[in-house]
Amino acid sequence: MKSLLATLATIWRLAAPYYRSEDRWAGRLLLGAVVAIELSLVAIQVILNQWYNRFYNTLQDRNFSAFVSAILFFCAIAAIYTVLTVYQNYLNLWLQIRWRRWMTQTYLRQWLNTANHYRMQLLGDAADNPDQRIAEDIRMFIDSGSGFGTLPIGLGLLNAVVTLCSFVVILWNLSEAAPLALFGVTIHGYLVWAALIYAAIGTGFTHLLGWPLITLNFRQQRFEADFRFNLVRSRENSEQIASLQGEAAERERHLGRFGLLVDNWRAIMQRQKKLLFFTQSYSQASVIFPYVMVSPAYFSGAMQLGGLMQTGSAFNSVQTALSYFVTTYRQIAEYQAVVTRLSGFERAIEAGRAAALTPPVIEVVPRDDSRAVAIDHLAVGLPNGAPLLNADHIALNSGDRVLVTGPSGAGKSTLFRAIAGIWPFGSGRVTVPMDAKVMLVPQRPYFPVATLADAITYPARAGSFDDTRLTDTLTAVGLPGLIPRLHEEAHWNRMLSGGEQQRLSMARVLLYAPDYLFLDEATSALDEPAEAMLYRLLQERLPGTAIISIGHRSTLAAFHRRRFAFVGEQGRYDVRDVPLVAGAE
């Protein structure tokens, strides 16, 4: 019971915000219309149940005029039923896409917000494959199109409850018309009790056989997403795989992950086979069970053919309503797996958000009275709390040229991330001048799949920079050959070499002209003459920009005037401002 209540509370927490959002009135109106049509369809089923009695009695009485009247009445009801069904589906689809749009926008806003996606990854990303959570799980949470989702399960449950309340009265009255007596005792409403007992047995056995499907479906979705994600990684790193002749190793890894998928699928097959054996047997038995129960009254003459058929229809309606969980158990198991995944994604989002807000954290504070980036009592740690480095009383002024050196793994890149405000793990304060533009350029730059013009100017909106300026910038960084492709859309991270990508990232720097530029080995893929040309270009075009570089080449010293050295040992490095000596590491 606690598990059921917890699941219902989670579903409410995931579903309710949309109906309180800015789109709430449209959502509520559409949902109300879909529910009203569902209730109307149940009402039609009640009308048809009464029609069965009249129709079969006209057949038994061979009353042709009554037969024609019954057929015409059925045609009218069928037409109304068809119209309602069509519009319910139409409004349902309309509600689905509005709901999905709102949830997708909300999750994207929470995930891609102030480096939260990055912190989630650093924390271990308990919500594996966020792309699947947003693209697939939201869709399946609302309506998978395969019989499960909040809308189909919710409407199905509503239908079952209303059908039960409507037909149980009819079935009770039919039972009283021909009561059953056992051992001299009259059992009132015996058909209702028979339906309850039949459904209780079915529900109990179905849950016993089917509950492992919840865990199996959760694992299957995870294995599917992991397999797909690693296939994408192989595609994106095809050059490195080919150069290392790693195709056989990649195949082995992919087949290993696919093997986990297959093994779990086989477990689902075995469990569904057992469940299907029972549910199909249960469903087939339910076809004749009501007629077996009412046959004594019919053959004794206490009931006409119309009453027999009406009783069979009413019994099946009650039994189907009571057996809702029997017939939809597999879909409910898949739905619960989706709910668990979305709930986990929300928890991961909150954990990433809390990591930036829960003390101790590294504070990046903009100040009007500050004219430099000032680092005070900075202790940078790892997400698990382990210490990494310390920095204190360090100032970066406009126009500074600082080279950062130290052993690999000492935390040089992490220091840059802390100053840029995307690494909260640690304590201390970084003060940044108000409205100062800070730009961090990594060793492997990112370019969206877009036109080359939009890729260079990312994250600015398309058209923020005119073609003349883009052409001049590409020429300046040594990429004049790309000018004719400015408006060509492509996957530039795959099409361009590492050196070309780093030149392109420098073009982005020139366009944005930041006040503080942090270069994290941003020219490591270039030869020394090309690297020197780009540094001279930065000094010429951005004379007031503070340039802070991580690098291991001795030739970089010529383009810097200060040096930050990492002194100490792993986990206890201190960042010190030391004299710059050409060739120093």
C-alpha cells in the first residue's frame, strides 16, 4: 500500500504542474472535454445494454416492426458513438502535444540552465541518458501510443470506475429478477458477487505473475538507451577508432551491451509468457462465465433470451471493469518504469541545482567597485569532497597576459571552471567586475549542427554578425577556404580537423571580444608558427583583454607577462604567482 501511495504521489508530482502552468486553461479545457466524452461513451454502453434486451426479445418474438425500430435506434446510437470517438481521439492528441511541449520546455530549461547539466554529469548523473528522458520518457509518460501513459491509463481507470458503478446496479436488478437459491438460502445479487470473486482471483494471480515486469522494463529502457548512446559515440569518434584499428574492439563492446539488452529481453519474454497464459485464459473464460451463471434461470423459463443477453453484457461490463488491472498490467508495469525514470531525472536536476547553492560552494560574485578578477581563499575540491587545490590573493587585471603551468591532473582546467562559475565544488570567492564578459575556450571546442556562420557565432542568435565581419575574421585566423561555406549546414566537429576547429574557436573569440579570456590548451592542436600567429592576432585585436592560458609549450612564454605555477603534490596544490621564465613548466 505504501508503495502504491508513493507511486501515485510521484505521478501527481510529475503531472499536476502542467495543469497549474501558463497553459493550464487550455489543458484543463481539453482534459475536461476528453473526460466528458469518456463518460458519454460509458452512457452509450448502458443504453446499448438495455437495447440488447429489447433487440433479442424481438428476435425471440419474431416481431419485425420492433426489429426494424431497434435497428434504426442502433444506427443512430452507433453514429453518435463514432463521432464522439473521433473527437475524443482528436482532442486527446491535441492535449498530448500541448502537455508534451510544456514538459519538454520545462525540463530543457531546468537541465540546460546555469551549467546544471554539467554539474549533473560531474555528480555521476544518476539520471542516465538525459536525452532519452526528455525525448522518449516524457512522450511515454503522457501517452506512449502503445496503451500506456498517464492519459490512456487515467481514462481507462475512469472508464472502469464509472462502468462498474453504472452496470453493477443493472446486474444486481437482473440477479433479483431470477434469484439464485443454494441449500434453501437465497443469494441476493449473486451475479455481482460472482463478478467480484472472479475479478479478485484474476487480479491477485496477475499481480503475483506480473510484478517483476516493473523492474525488467526499467532495466530494458536503460539498456536500450546505453546501447544507442554508445553507437552514437562510435559514430562521432570514427576517425580515432579507424586510426587505432579499433573496429573489432568496438564491435565487441557494442555486442556486450547488446547482450545485456538481449538477456533482459529474454527475462521479459519468460515473464510475459506466464502472464499472458493466465490473462488470456482468464479473458476466454470470462466470455462464457456469465452465461453459465445465468443459464439455470434461462432454461427454467424465468428469463427470456433478451434478459439472458442483457445479463451477459452487464456481467462482462462489471467483470471487465473489476479486471482492469488484469488486462492492463503489462502496460502499467511499463508506465511505472517510465515514471521511475522521470522521477529520477527530476531528482538529478535538483541535486545539480543544490550542488551550486548548498554551502560550502565557490561563490562567483559580480561587483560594481571591482576592476579585476580577484580570487580570495579559494579551495577547489572534487564532487566527492576531496581537496584539489588552493588559491588566494590572486588578481587578474585588464590586459594581463598570464601563463598557467603545472603537472597534468593538478587541476589547472578545474581552476578555470571555478573562475568561470561552472564548478561549485569547494569554497572561497571569485569577484568579477560587473558586466565583464568572461569566456572559457576548451581544448575541444563545441560547434552545433548548423550553418558555419551560426556555428562560429554560437551561442548568439542567427544573424547577430554580418557576413562581412565573419569573412574578415575567418581570413584573419587562417581559414579563408571556409568562406564559401558560411551558409552551409553541417556537423562541423566531425568535418573539420582539430587544428581547424581551434582556429574557428579563435574566430569566435575575436567576434565576442571578451574582457577575460581563459584558454585551456586552446591551441594545442596547432603547430608552433600557427599558434604564435593566433596569439599575436589576439594581442593585436584584443589589447584590453586579459588572456590567461594553460599550456605546456615553452614558446608560449613569449606571449605572456605573468605566470601562475601549481606547487605541491596531488590534492594539495597551491597556485602561486611566480616570475615568468622562458621555457619554465
